[in-house]
Amino acid sequence: MMLTRERLLKLRELIVKAAKNLSDDDAFYGVELFDAWKSGEEYKKDDRIRYGNVLYKVLQDHTSQADWTPDKAVSLYVAVPDPAIEYPDWVQPTGAHDAYNKGDKVSHLGKHWVSDIDSNVYEPSVYGWSEA
């Protein structure tokens, strides 16, 4: 059976709809399923979008602007981490929206660390972390 253009477009629509229900771990491996970021779009908290070949999660409702790209506007977007990396590099949180939670794992200063507290914005080796 040959698929028509209309049928392919409908299938794409269903795939995009189904992708919204994927966990972040599964979504990471299907970044192509998500729409590319565009300026002037209304985004809702927890939407996922593609910028370059990186999957980002929207942190708060907003209308995107050309100078608020996902790689620069850390209060609006966070990159979805690679689930295959058990101890990703530690990144200084910019606020409560990207703070580490109890049990989160990171690499920092050549060591592996596990967060001892929720809402952890401290640098590993300073406070709130145990060496793994």
C-alpha cells in the first residue's frame, strides 16, 4: 500500500502527539520528534523543543524571542541530559528551577558526587554533596 502525502502528514501529527508522553530519558533519543525552536512561539512549562540537535525542556510559560535562544536563556530552558551518562558534569544552578535534587549525581573536580539535599545550588565539595 502506498502512503499518500496526506496520510504521512497525519502519521507525523500522531507521532508528535505521542512524543509528548515520552519520559525525558526516552525523548533524549528521539530529539528529531520534537519541533525546532522558533522565535515568536508560545511555549508552556514542560514543553520540549529541539534547538540545533539538542533537546530542551521549557521551564516557564513564555513567548520566545530571537535573543532568548535555548542555549542562552537559562531561566527559560534546560537541556535534557543524556541518560547514558551516570555522572554528568556539574553546572552551577541559576535558581530553584535548575537546582539539583537529593540523589542527583554529578562529576566535578575530577570526582563523582551525590546530592544530599533537595534544591541544592551549592558546589560539590562545599556543602550538600557526598563523594561517591
